Amino acid sequence: MSDNDEQKGKSVSFQLYPDKALAGTDHLTPPAFKAYWKTLWWMWLHSPNQYSIPDTTPAWHTATGFEGELLETVRAEIMQEHMPMLQRVKAKAKGTGKTPDILVSGGLKKEAAKQGKRREQQVDAANRRWETERNIAEAERIEQNLENSKAFAKTHPHYAKVLKCVHLRSITPEDYLKMIRSFPNADEARAVKQAVDKADFMTGGITHPPLFLRKQFSMDESGQGRERKSTLPASRKKGTDKKGNGKNKRTPF
């Protein structure tokens, strides 16, 4: 199985216990036993859902490596009428063509579902840990910023008001100066409002304004405020269609 399969959520392995591996296989000849397990392994490695295979001669040949009379013999043993090793799912007719039935391994189906649930739980746990760590780091950053910014706030009254806004409390004096220098023709209050409005327009709603503003506003070599050009394609900007023409509806993601 390739790395791409892992990225798509397909597990590279499954648990196998000897008692389960041998259960219900006493009637199989050695070639049929080998063919049965090679078929299961093929399902896990190559089937999109990891537990099925088309009931066709080419598919059986690909999975087992057997052919001719031997292939038909082991196939009949595995799928004998009174004790089939795989579950048959009747195919639904599509158009005029005949679609082959699908053979399903009940054990692999349960294993795939179990591993899928486990992956979801691991992702959820990782997201919760990341969110907690991010919140702690942001809280520490805000606390440190408030402590370091007391002197600056005394000389910039509007900055003191900015720090009272929950979503802007981590904006440092340096960030604040970049914002107001980016709009040199406006007073401090108006410059901050324009910067925040632009952040809201470009992102469709501010989740982390300081992070966005730090990316959008920077200082050029002369010390003058400079606004960075957006790197978003025209089709992704709020209020434009795929060609960059204005319209009211947002472009679907």
C-alpha cells in the first residue's frame, strides 16, 4: 500500500489471530486455503473499501495468482454452496451491461470500520490537544503583551482601547504602528478601523485578526507603511466570481 493510501485513511495492516485465521477453513485444501488468504490480503491492499472483490475470473486471478482449472477449483471450494467463505452481494443492474456480483469479507469489513473509528478518535484527540495548546499560547502572549505595552498605551490612548477588545488584545505596539502607518491620511482610530475592516473583507470574518494583520501590513525600507498585495486568486476574493468580476454571492469553496 502506498503513502497515498495512508493519507486517504486506508490502514496498511490489520490484526490477525491464529484462531480466527484457521476458523472455518478445515474443509479447504492447501491451494484453496492459500487462495483464500491471498484474496483477503488483496482486498485489504487494493480494494477501495478494503473488504470486497468483484466475482470475476480476472479479479480472482489477480488476487490469487492462480489460473485455469486450478483457479476454478479453489474458487469453487472457497464459495461452495453450503459454506461460502465470502458473502455475495448481488449487483444492481446498470443499463444494458451486466455488472458482476461483489464478494465481501465480513471480518475485514468489521476491521475496516473499527480502524476508521479509531482514526477519527485519534484525529479528534489531536485537534483538542492542538486547540488547548494554541489557547494557552495565545493567553500567555496576550498577558505578556499587556504587561509590555503599558508604557506605549499611556502615549497612545486609542491603543489602550484596542487592548480592551477581546479579539485584538494580542496586537503588539509594533503591529499597531504598522496598522496606522498603512493609512497615513487617517487618525489612529480611523486607521485601525480601516485595517480591521480590510481584514474582515479579505477573510470573510476575522478569526485571528492579529495574525492576518501581521501578514497584510509591513514596513518598507524607508519606514513608510506599505500594504501587501493579496495573494488570493480573483475567484477566491469575497464579492467576485471566478473571473474576478464583482457579484453579491460568494464563490463556492
